[in-house]
Amino acid sequence: MRALITGGSGAIGKALVREFSSDYEVIFTYLNNIEAGGIRCDITDRAAVFKLINEYPHFDLLINNAGISDIKLFTDITIDEWNRMLAVNLTGAFNVTQAVLPAMIRRKSGVIVNVSSIWGEIGASCEVHYSAAKAGLIGFSKALAKEVEPSGVRVCYIAPGAVESPMNNGFTKKELLAACPDGKVLMPEEVAKEVRQIITCQRSSRI
């Protein structure tokens, strides 16, 4: 079986690659943080995405994990920052999924997992653009799941709370804990294992 994981050079991405390398041939992408074994691909570049996907016959699993974050007052967000946030965190998933999905539908099998965030469910002060993009990813997942279910393809999402990663370095420990349903900061490996559970138990999840 073959899996595609976007954003494989980040904290969660690396954990996902390790988690699924035991039973999948894992292909993963990165953009800025070079990671051995990965493929550089800007998921906001639709032509580059389709060129990459066309090099492989099919994928049994797609994990849309690539993302960026930014902490800024809403009134200070520029239109370029807004567009970039949506392009990476939402449109990127759209591009990759549209490239991968047709082969899954033809085979009547496949799983797509989108990595959202608790901020997409409850919102985060000073992260309006990030919260909006992640909320969009949740809606994207729910709607596509209904559309492709008759074709035998499953679409799920995960919305983890705060995760120990460089992306959250701008928050204090107290702020991170306040965002966690169970009062703890998650490790990337915990998120990867939850993705495994989603695939196994056929459910969406918030951790």
C-alpha cells in the first residue's frame, strides 16, 4: 500500500511518516524544511501537485497535513497574509485531494485524512485567518465524505488541541493548556496514533 503525507518535515508530519512507514510505502512532501527522503512540492502550485501525483499509479491513503500558522491581530492581517493562509491550509488540501481522488474512486477504495485544528472548531484570538482556514478544512472534510462515500472512499478529519511543535512557539504554556480539552499539550506522536485510530475505527476525531 502507498500513502501520501503532505508537510512531512514538520513535527506532526515527521510523526505521521514514522507511524505509517511500517505498513505503507510513504511518499511525503515538504516545502522549506528539507527532509531526507521527501519530495519538495508547493501544494499551492496546482500544476506542481498534479505533476507529482501523475508520477505514481495510485495512493491508498492521503493525509493532508501541510499547514502554516500566524499570530496577529485581525486588524493587522494583510490581504496577502489572509490569502496565503487559505492557500496553504485549505486550497492546498483541495489541490492534492483533487489530484489523488479520481484513482481512489476508480478503485472504489482509499482513505483521506485532513489534519485540521481545535481552532477550526472553537476559534482562537489573534488567529482569525488560521481558525477560518482550519474551519474550512473541517467543512471540506464533512461535505466530501458524504459525496464520495458511495464510491467506497472515506474522508475523515482530525482536530487536535495544542501540539508540542515549533508552530506553537508563540504561545505560553498556560495558553496552550487552555486550548486542550483534556488539559495537556499533545505530542506529535499522539496525533499520529490518533490518525491511525481514525483509519481503523472509521471515525473523525478531536483530541
